[in-house]
Amino acid sequence: MPNIKQIAEAAGVSVSTVSRVLNDHPYVREDKRRAVEAAIERLQYSRNMNAVNLVKGATQTIGVILPQINNAYFSKVVEGIGQQALQVNYQLMLFQTGYRAHEERKALHMLRDKIVDGLIVVSRSLSLNQIEKYAKYGPITLCEEVRDRALSCVYFDHYASFQKALTYLWDKGHRRIGYTVNRRNSASSAIRHKAYLDTLASLEGESRESWIFDNCLHLEDGAKLLKHIMAMDNPPSAILITGDQVAAGLMIAAQNQGVHIPEEFAIIGLDNQPISRLLGITTIDNRLNEIGAEAFGIVYKHITEPTGSTIIRELGFKIVERSSV
Amino acid sequence: MPNIKQIAEAAGVSVSTVSRVLNDHPYVREDKRRAVEAAIERLQYSRNMNAVNLVKGATQTIGVILPQINNAYFSKVVEGIGQQALQVNYQLMLFQTGYRAHEERKALHMLRDKIVDGLIVVSRSLSLNQIEKYAKYGPITLCEEVRDRALSCVYFDHYASFQKALTYLWDKGHRRIGYTVNRRNSASSAIRHKAYLDTLASLEGESRESWIFDNCLHLEDGAKLLKHIMAMDNPPSAILITGDQVAAGLMIAAQNQGVHIPEEFAIIGLDNQPISRLLGITTIDNRLNEIGAEAFGIVYKHITEPTGSTIIRELGFKIVERSSV
DNA sequence: CTGTTAGCGCATTCAG
DNA sequence: CTGAATGCGCTAACAG
């Protein structure tokens, strides 16, 4: 594997001239340029990007922290990130953490160690304090609402969406309304719970601990959920399911078992995944692709125009009415 | 951001000593080690991995070429890759190509330019000749059968699985059997088509061009497929659907429209995705996770024990009988 | 327009 | 056990 020096010799020029043609600089005489290109071709030269990265202090790569790839929600966000990255020739390095603090920290170290120029945190288990410590090493953007910290973010408003969806159900006549979450102790769950309590209080409706269902992330969890609900003494008449995979799992299980939705109880999903359309599930479109795209845009902006000031972006949402309510 | 030299000064030792403690070398006097560690802590030092990569000529990163992340099939493979990578502290760099030759080539360049130590090609559009050209830069492993080339691979046997599934349908009494593919002009499609013709010929059954359905990849494609089939003059009585997402889409659409499966026609899926279980779809378990895991194992082996000899690994499969046939 | 040269930050012989 | 010195491959002043 030849290096730039050997190309220079072969072409009868200096290394800087080679470097110039490599980087498309102007001011290189045409015959020399051609000589260099010929030498590159002949010796099968390719540049060692590690050296470039070292001297430039950047890698054109950004890291993505997420619990798992094989999941409709996360993949949709990552897809959005990837599409933007493509536009500006950046690479994506994925850190599948499984919500293990150790793995999340390893990803943070990649920023510190200059393996990546920036970081997007799609979902996390580490505390904001822990994450903020690494902000000095490079831009970090979270896909959740974060304020008054050295961290940027893009998010959709969990509170408002819950409020709107709950009110929607209320207006349809439901008085026993529950909801599901992925992890009860996550940041978004706290917001949602508050929205749940607040909204029902303002509607003078009832909220119940037993109408809140934890650990709902995958398709199969939806099937389990149905079973659980059918066995309840006083089940909710409507459920806000925070994830269309779960909603779909419940819906399919319901069809299998002859449970009629929305007659027996209503559901609203979240994420507007393709499957919800097929199953006629009313859902909330939270623009996951755009969240990813925006997240990338933000770290990219931080990299290219370092200002120090943090960026906070809220994305809208809308209820997609179908036939599960 | 301090460098190793400043740490050396602060600790009153030489850079080599610092480097030694950084790399856990033996033969460092305890007090010096502690002095170095203290300096590192105090100055908030972190190593610039680009320099390490440069001098070591490796990055502990492998690249993954795939058309898109947001897809149940590909994510499952990537998940498998990621799990193995984790074990040995390697990073994953994802290249979402959308089957664009240009993007695939860019990923190949990453290998040539030493950004990644190896490459896994989950699915491609570039020719094997094109890909093989880059084998000299580092190990490349494909997730499909490849022989007599400087490329390793891990695959499940499309031919045998088709043969088995077709025979299974035949034995259940079906005489008009069709199948779907994602891209008709892909490598695996050629194999499958041969298996289709061969198997039906040996069974003395009929094969028909109109029973072969192209462009079936996503959930929605399944719904379209159903529509298409219901409008056919002489529809197949059974379809081998190469992807559970498509099978699921068809199944759900069938339920919506009151089409009974398997009474009106039977289907067999592929990939054994969670959704096929929920929907009672008979499917072929092709161990996608393991394919990813094996693929990583192979490139890793090439990196750690360079032998030059190529590795070819075939993984078994089995039919998971449920109720769609 | 071109070449010389000084780093980028670190690992690693090679002498002690 | 330790330090000095060399080089990894490339970019970017700087001086012509």
C-alpha cells in the first residue's frame, strides 16, 4: 500500500502537489495533475483517512446511541438520521446499547476520543448529568426535551400529545382511560404521567394506577396486554398505546380472539407506522423520520458553525383518525 | 485538550511511560503509574484514537452495507452483527445504500481508505466482480452464497428452502404454486427461480410466470399483492412469500376483506419474524440473527488470524408450521 | 503554481 | 524498568 510520498516520487512532484490534487485544490498545473493521477492509478494508491483525520481533527462521522436497531421506532429515527447524513457525506456509527449504562458510556467515550465528531442520543438510560459531562468534547443532541443544559435536542411534545389524545377519547365518550409505556422510569414516562393526571383532573375524570401498563415495547407485548386487560375486573374502556407495534400486536390478538375493537374498548397508537394503517388503528403521527433528520441537522450545524449556543427544536404532531376508537 | 506529551511533563515521566500505562503494559513502577494516572485525571486527558489508528493501521470498526435500516429483515441481521461486535469491542459503521451503486461503492472505499477494518455486505446491487476488487484492502463477507472468489460468506440455502417449501405445499395438495421476490434481478432471485422450476418439474407440476410476483418487500406490498391475486383469472392456490412482512401485510388485508387463508389460498412466509407467529403464518426460520453473528465472526477471524483462505458457511433452516397452509 | 518543512498524537524499537 | 528517537501518512503554512 503506497503512501503519498511514493506517489510524489513516481509522479516527479512533491507531496504537497499530490495532496493538492487529492483535495481538489486549484492552482495545480494541468500536466502535473495528470502525472499525479496517473501515478495514483498505476500504484493503486488510496489515502489513509486515519492520517487525514488526525491532522484535521475530525472524522466526518457521527455516533448514534440507541437501545436496539431491530425495532420499528428506532429504525425509523435512524433512517431519518441516515438520509441527512448522506446529503453531506457523513458516516453513521451505531451504538446498540440495550439501555446498558456501560455501553452508553462507551459511546460517549467515542466522542471524547475523537472517533466521532458528534453524537445523537435517540434513547438513553444514563442521566442527563452524566451525558452533559461529555458536551465539552463535541455536540450532543438528544431526541427528547432537554432544557437549560449544554445539550441540544429535538422532540415532539409528549405532554401535548397525551393531552390531545386523552381529550379526543374523552370526547368520544370514554371515561375509563388508560395508557401504556415502554419503561415506567424513563424521562418521557414522567411527562406522560403528569399529562395523564393533569388532563383527567381538568376533565374531572378518573385516573387509575391499574390502567397504566408498563413494559410495552414490542408486538408481543400487545398480545400480552390484551390478555391482561381481558382478565381485569374494571378494565379501561380506552387505551393510549405509546407505540404502534404494541397497538398492532393487541389488535391482531384481538381479532384472533374475537374481541371487537373499538366496541369492547378503544385504542390509539403512536408513531404512525405502516402497520397501523393496515390495521385501521387511530394513531398519533409524531414524525419520527423528521426527528432523526432534525437531530442530524442540529449536530451538523454545531460542527460546521460552532456557536456554543444550544438548539432546541420542537416538532408538531397530529392525530390520524382511523377506526380503532 | 491535552496530549500525551503534556501528561508526560505533568507526571514527570517520558511519553513512552505514559503510553505504557495507557496500554496496560507491565513493567511500569507503581509510583510512576500512579503519577501518570493522576495527571490524566487532573488534566482530563483522553487519547486521540485517530493517532492510535494511524500508527496501528486499524480502527476496530467494521462496516455494514445494507439497503436500509428500517426494515425487519435487515435490522434482524444487523442486530446479530452488533451483538457479536460488542463481545470483542468492535464498532459498527452502517452504510444505508438504498441499493444505489454509488453509495455501495462509497462503503467499499471506506475499507480501502482504512476507515473500517472489514466489511459485511448484507445485500447489494453491485456485481461480485466490483466487490471482489476491494478484497485486497481487507476482509469482506457477504450474506449470500459466493464461491470461488476472494470473498467469504455466510448464507442460508435459498435453493433447498424453496425446494422444501414447494414440496411441502405440493404434499398438502396444492398444484398451482407461486412465489414472491423483493427484486427479480437479484442474485438470490435467480437461485430461487431455478429452484422453483426444478422442483415443480421434478414433481411434474406446472410453473407459471404470472404466479411470480416481483417487488414484494414491505408490509404494504402484501396488501397490494392480495388485491392483485384476487383479480387474477387463474390465481395460484398457494404462494411462497419470501418475507414475513409481506406475508403479514397480505394476511391482514385478507382478514380485512374477508378472504380466508388458507381456505382460499395458502401462504408460507420467510424469516420467522414475531408478527408471523401472531398471525399464525407458517414460515421458514432462516436464522437471520445468526447470519449476522456469523458474518461478524468471519470478518473478525480474518482480521485476527489473517490466513488468506476464504470462509464459506451455510446455515440450516426449518419450516415453522402454523396455520396459513 | 510548487516544494520544504513542521507538526497532528501516539506506539514502539533500541539503548540503557 | 525507562527515556530518546523514529515513524505512521497526511495537511498546511511558508517561502519561493
